[in-house]
Amino acid sequence: QVQLVESGGGLVQAGGSLRLSCAASGRSFSYYVMGWFRRAPGKEREFVASITWGLSSTYYADSVKGRFTISRDNAKNTVYLQMNSLKPEDTAVYYCAARPTSSRWHSESDYWGQGTQVTVSS
């Protein structure tokens, strides 16, 4: 059984911080790109951040650059998203995702978690 399980979401005031975790099980995600996406109420899912396997290169949406940090612990098969200086517009369900290095997002080989709610109050 392959699973991605997000945790760490909750309610926080604007300017606060949260750390999301995504624990993978059922297989190793070696040679996979790990990422975070989010979906705000009434909006489409959007890319937040990703991290590669080989050099742990990171990529961020412009809206979160300088505030969010993605990291991975390959020995623990876990990916993290440290979120600082949170804004009300960050309110969304956050999803962990994984794809093979040779693939692209939204392919048949994608794995997705069930999501964790993040709510930022003003």
C-alpha cells in the first residue's frame, strides 16, 4: 500500500508559522520529485513548491518565495514545508505529491496525499 499522509495544518494568525509534514510509506521515493500544492476555496489547485532528488534543488511559486521552505529527509521518506509570515491568502488545503524524475506533474505516475487544512486569520 502506497500512501502520502500530510500533517501539521491548523489555524494560525497572520504573521505566524506552521510546519507541514508529508510521510510516505509503501515504497521508497528515491528518484522522485516531491512537491506541495494547495487549493483555496473556489479556486483551482496551484503549485506551491517542489524539491528534486539528486541535488535537492528547490522551486517555489512567486507568491511564497522568501516565506516558505521545502525540504526532504530521504532516510525518513518525508518531505516538509516550513511556512513563515503566513497571510490570509495562504488559506487552503495543502496537498503533498510525488512524481518520478523522468515524468511531469499530473501524469499517470503521480502520487497524492489527502490534504491538510491551513487557515490563516487576519
